[in-house]
Amino acid sequence: MNGVVALEQASELAEALREIWWSANSDSAITYRQKLGLFSRPSVGVVVQQLLAPETAGVLFTRNPISGADERVIEASWGLGEAVVAGLVIPDHVCLSRQGQVRERQAGYKTVAIRPVAGGGTVEEELPAELVERFCLDECQLQALNRLAGRCEEVFGPGRDLEWAFERGTLHLLQCRAITTAGS
């Protein structure tokens, strides 16, 4: 990234942070807090993340969320994981043992990929026919996901729901939370 772009982005970030702070301290926000009996100034936390442009992304459960089986369940598609979580595609589906052996592999039907747009936002991109039913994860990526699943369970405990992405060969953990099911 060149210096001019970095300075422009830093300036935009500083302006966005000022707007967030002012919104938390606006007259309407102060009045609302007073109605609730809260008279102190709010603490404002802001998460700043770089938007990835991944080749593939998806979700991984460290335990089967339907059957409860002790296996990794991976659902993946091309582009941003939004296509998977929004139900825009039928994702590839893979079940791995805890040791990383493939127990089940089913190619999805992925007609679109969600891609980031320079300057913000996303766009749906129609995929070429040769990618629609092609697996978007190779064996090395499956093993990397299995290692990530094990590490997340070591750190955060069993029964994890992960969102992840591969960008330029690097695996990124985007979110890790406890598995939730309809009955819980």
C-alpha cells in the first residue's frame, strides 16, 4: 500500500471514529441514557478490521451441529462467506474426523460469489460454469482448517462455530463462538 492511500484511509478512519463518538454523545443518546437512569458518559469500543478479498470462505463446526457427532463439519464456497451464511449457494460440504480424515465430501452448487468492491460494499459475481460444482477447498486447506479447529477448541473450549477465509493462501479466522442450535 502506498503512503498516499494509507494517509487517505487513516483520515477516513479518524473521521468515522469521530462520528461514532459524537453519536454516542448526541443529545438524543444522552436523553435516552437519562431516561434509563444512566448519567455517566458512555465507553465506546470500535472494532477496525481489514476487509479480505478471499478466494474461498465458509463455516466450520468442531462438532456436528445436527447430530452431535464428534467430527468437523465444513461448508465452503468461492468468495466471501456471505454467500454461504445468506443461503445464496449450496456450499461444498465436508465432514472430517478429528484426525483430519475425510469422512464425507459433497460438492455444492455455487453459481455466485460475493466479492468486495473497492471503496466499500460487495457485489454478486456470476461464476464460470467450471467452478459451479468444483470443490473450492483442496486437501492442504482442509488440513489447515482441521488444525485451526483443534487450536480454537484448545483456547476457547469444545463445540466451536468458526467463520474463516482463505486469501492468497493464508487462512484467516474471522469469528469463533460457541455452537448454537435451535434447541439451545
